[in-house]
Amino acid sequence: MSNPAIVRSALLMAAIVLAGCASAPDKADLPPEQGVASAALDKTPWALQSQTGAAQSGAAGWTHWTLPGKTTTQFRAARHQGRDALAAISQASASMVRSKVRVAPEDLGRVRFSWNVPELIAGADLGTRDVADSPVRIVLAFEGDRSKLSARNAMLSELARALTGEEMPYATLMYVWCNHRAPGSVIVGPRTDRIRKLVVESGSGNLKRWLDYERDVRADFIKAFGEAPGALVGIAVMTDTDNTASATRAWYGPVRLERIAAAAP
């Protein structure tokens, strides 16, 4: 159980659960008026414009979740190229801003998000364990039939619970920007196949400008995992450079979930 890669994997997956028992935020990362404490983060223009359903479900809003033993990515409110944004500054670091939600499988609709990336991370490869960093990620966590987990994934889930008090999600879908794989490619996580990354942007052609996306959550989950999704229980943004020991920055626009409208009686 002491393998650093296994421990990091378990911590990361526990973080993606997006429950309320996160570690204390490091307010030294940001100016006091833009600290990453939950109350301050929820008052930023980015958070106020994000619509994830957390308020409707009674869940906590956006919180900054740090990984034990890892340098923390800095997140701060910003205006970038005329848009309200959440700026992420990573220096050999890894952490995420997350929100707990609950959307039943039959209510899953679309997710809208945007990001602005000034440069790629040299040498990063999301399919290779030791260099699996990304300037931007949109992370969705799902429930499912945990009896289907392999012995290894069940062990990772138990390790995650022991380390953080949170089980890993049954499945995690990430929308990512890859250095070289074509959009539409699915990357199976190098540490666990319960994390799968769907490439929505690739290469350097669209750097330094805002890019907007609208994705069908159910269709993308089926494409990535080959089965129907369970309930959506969390959403996050994550920027990390801990594996490559490099530096990057990026900006996220508001994240919006759309549920399927109920049919008229």
C-alpha cells in the first residue's frame, strides 16, 4: 500500500468524489480578498455565474480541495480577455476546485464550459502515468454498481476511504486538452480504468483564446465507459503540473449543468 503512484491515485480519486470533508484551504495562495475558502470562492463572479445545481440540492458550493503532500495550485477570481473567470496557476502542483451535486441518471443533460489556455505543458502525456498532467480539466464523478469494480479498484477505493474518509467514485469522466491526441479520443487512466479522459481539444492551434463547449453528458459517458451512467455526484475543475514538475496557467469560464426538462403531465 506504500507505492507512491497508488497512494496518489487513491487521493486523487477521493478528491473527485467532491464530498464536503475537504482539507483546509491554504489562504496564503491568494490575496485575502480572493481567498479560496468556500465562502469567498462562492462570491466570485465565476462561481455566481456557474450553475451546477448545488444550491438546489442543498449541497455545499465550490471549495478548494488540496492533496496531502502536494503543492497547491493557486485559484483566484480574474477577468481575462473580457470574461469573468477562475484563474489557475500551477507550479509543480495539483489541486482542484469542486462542487458536490446530485443529478439522477434520467435527468442528465448537457454541460457547458469554457477555458483559455496560453500554452501546452511540454512533455505531458495524459496516457502516461509519470507525465499525466493537463493545463485544464473538467471533471465529472458518477455513482454506479460498485460490485462491478475489479479487485484492484476496490482496493483503491478502500485506500481512498482510509486516507481521506471518502470512497473513490464508481466512474470519473474528464474533459481534457491533450498535446497530441485527436478530439474525440478516449484515454483510459494509467492508474485506474475508472478514470477516463475525453479529449475535446488538441495541439496548439487554439491557444490563447476562449473556447466554448457544450457536451452531452450521457452520450460522452457511454462513449468513454461503454455503459449507461449512474447519478452525477460531483463536478470540478483541475489544473496540475506535479508529474512534469513544470509550470502552467489557465482560465476557466463558468460551468453550467443542464438537466433534462420534465415532460408535461
